[in-house]
Amino acid sequence: MLAVGAGGGPFTSATLGQVTAGEVTAVQLDGVGHYAALEAPDALAAAILDFTSSVDAP
């Protein structure tokens, strides 16, 4: 599971860690508030692409 956090600090990854049995990969976007997709679309896209490329990697 990928947790992308912003202004809330580790809140997102801590919350997702409570509802999954698997590993949580956390990415923190500095200088971003509640709307990561609007405020930092390039950083969000990079985080998602990095995560998805590593999911099924050998």
C-alpha cells in the first residue's frame, strides 16, 4: 500500500497501517497541504510511478 502524506505528517501512513496487514510504503510531500494532486501533481505522479514500478519488481 502506498501512503502519500503532506501537511499532516505521518498521519496518513499511520492510519493506513492500522487497516492493512501488508507493508505500507510512505511518501511525504513537503510544502503540500490537503490537495496533493492539485498542489504537487509532478511529485505525486513520481511517487505513484516509483511505487507501482517496484510492486512486481523481481
